Amino acid sequence: MNDYEWLKSVKELNQIVFNINIAKSNEDQINAGNALFAYTVRQDINEELRMLAENIAMLMVQKEGRELHLEFMEGDLEKTCSELHTAKHDPLTGLPNRGLFNANLDSMFEKAKKENRKLALLLLDLDRFKPVNDTYGHDAGDELLKQSANRISEAVGDSGCAGRLGGDEFAAFLPDIKDQQEACQVAQKILLSIKKPFQLEAATVFIDSSIGISFLDHTTKDPCDLVKNADVAMYEAKNAGRGRYVAYIPEKRIVEGNEKNKNRFIEARLQGQPE
């Protein structure tokens, strides 16, 4: 049966409209479309019927055009979302990059300040990363960074958000912590996780991490203070022998911990602090 014969077999034009609106995969809709266009060019049909067929055919074209437009829009949306994710995340580890992490930290800081909630920031460097990178090459270094990022993310868990700031420097903020001890426990988990051997394609390697912790309190006016204090504490951890965390607390007191001694209070003179 050709298209014209198929159309003649339809008793009511309403049936054609029905066929136009069925799924694209249905062969009847394709036949309906072809028949409508064939029908509009015939000279021996009623003019009213021809106009109705033309209008239905036009609606069908418009419908397909809208669907095609929606497909393009969906494709553009997916591309935009992908580009946006790429722009805000580290391509190697998939963690938020410095820009996104700082934006999230700013937002969380303002919220915690406004609602009088607790907030902790952890800054950490991978100790002995450079020798691994220099000895085994950049591919091994990249693999070490990816595995480290996974371990840091797992240690932070749902309690906070981790990010890669660049090189071998990572960070995490912990909103709504109960107390300073909770942040130290997360730092301890990171230390123990990073201390485990890394199985790289080139070799099995061992590294450590130095972590600095700062807290939102009456002395922190903005997120920059939080970052500065955590940075000071991190370098104190490096100077104290690496493979440990140091928490910055006002009045020159910091709390230090490593895998052997967990929570030992020590007195230390920090940069910019008075005697």
C-alpha cells in the first residue's frame, strides 16, 4: 500500500492527528507524514481537505522542529555543565580546585559566622612527594596525587569537603564540628591513611603529610584569617618533624599530634604572635 492509498484507508482525519502524536518509532507516524505531504499536492481533492492536510503537515514539521531544538538544547546543556565542572575541578584528581574550594569556604564561613556555628580548616602538604616525582617520573607523581586525593576524601567523608589547591597541597573544611577534638580526629585519620604504602606502577612508595588546622573563633575576622592560621600551623608541623598535625589556637598555644602521640598540648611561639 502506497502513502496515498494508506491515507485513503483512514476513515477520519482525526485518526491522522492521532497517528502524528504517537511515538516516533511507530511506523504509522512516518506513513502518516509521507501521506499528508503526498495528499497536499493532489489536484483532485476538496480544497478544504487540502488545507486541513497542509495544516496538519505543518504542525507535524513544527513538532519535529521543536523536538530537534530540544535535543540541541539538551546537548548544549550537557556540554555547558561539563565545561563548568571542568573549570571548577582539578582535572587530575576530580576534587574542587582552588577557586571552587575558596568560594565554598567563603560561603561556609559566612554561614557559620552568622549562625554561630563551628568551622575548621585543614591545610596539608604531602611530605616527600618531590623525591618520588623526581625519581619515578611525572606519571608516578600524578598517580600518587590521585591516590592521595582519594584517601584524603575518604578520611574527610561526609563531614566536610576536600579540595586540591595545587601541586601537592590539599585542603578540607569541616562545618558543624562538635569541638576542636573532632577536627584533630579527622586530621589523624588523614595522617594514618597517607602513611600506608602507595602501590604505583613504577614502585611501592611511602610518604607522610603535614597538616595545619585552624578554627573559626573570635579572632578570625574573615576566611583569609582562617587560611593564614592553618598555614602557620602547617609549617609548624613541618618544622616539628613532618608526619603530624598542628592545630592553631590563639594565645600562642597549639595542639600537636602524630601517629604516636595523639593530642599533646605544647607551647609554641607562632609567627606574628606577641611574646
